[in-house]
Amino acid sequence: MSVDKAEMRQENRRLSRRLAIVAVAMFGFGFALVPFYNQICAALGVNSIVEKSEPLNSQIDSTRTVTIELDSNTHDLPWRFRPLVSHLTVHPGELATVEYEVVNVRAAPVTGQAVPSYGPQHAGEYFKKLECFCFTQQTLAAGETRRMPVTFVVDPRLPRDVSTIAVSYTFFEVAGRGGKS
């Protein structure tokens, strides 16, 4: 019951073609994942990246105020992290600065990266950060305390039904940069 060599070659060619098609499909799927992921996140309003913006050339809308509620968290990071004020009230178009304080309680240097999130979710489009510690990684020496500013402006185009924006920063430890890895 031996398979003849010509038949074996034919089977090997078919198998090779199938494997090549699978490899090309996997490669294509890998490239398609990034735009697919971005579309899903945009549709669901999660994990959106809000980019650093240039100052707006706008007038201050003194006819209304917006309350900015500030929150801070750390994710498995040996830091104490808090805003120096829990909330403030601004006029859309008005430049404002708040400070956060961070303390490294580990007996070694630690590097962290802050990630902002907003509530309501679409508010990030109107909260324009001009200066923020979240733009770069932060390395704190053992026991170091640092105050870090966030300078921002609320875009006057913020929908009128939004009177409060919650801004939350979560610091994550950067593995391999003074972290546990």
C-alpha cells in the first residue's frame, strides 16, 4: 500500500499551496487588526487617544462655567499621587493650570507614564492640554516628591449640556525603566 511518488508530489504541492495561503492570510490579518481595533474603539468610545493640541485662538465664553473634577490613580505603582485641588470652575476658552503631587514610596527609582481619561467620554475632544506630565514618562528617585502641572483650556465649542468634565489620570509603571519588569 505504498503511495506512488507522483501522487505524493501532487499531495505535497497541494499542502504547500494551502500553507502559503494560510501564511498570507495570517500576515494580512495582522495588518488589518490595527485599523479594525481603532474602528471598534472609536465606535464604542473607549481607549481613544486624545492628542496634545495647540492653543485655541478663541475668546473666553464668560456666559457659562464648566466644573473640572480631578481624579488620580496608580496601577500597581509604588507612588502616592493626588491633585492639589479636587475641582475647579473655569469659563470655556479660559487658560487654567492645576497641579498634581506625586511621591515615590519605593526605595529605588521608578518610571511611570500617566494616561488620561475623561467623563463624559466625548469631553476629551474639548479638554485641550497645552502642558501635561502625561506627555512624557516620569522618573522619580527613591522617596522623591514632585509637583507636576497641567495647563489646559476647555474648548468653547463644548456642548452646552455639558457642565462638568471629570479628568482622571492613571499612572502605570514602565517595565524595564526602574520598574519590576
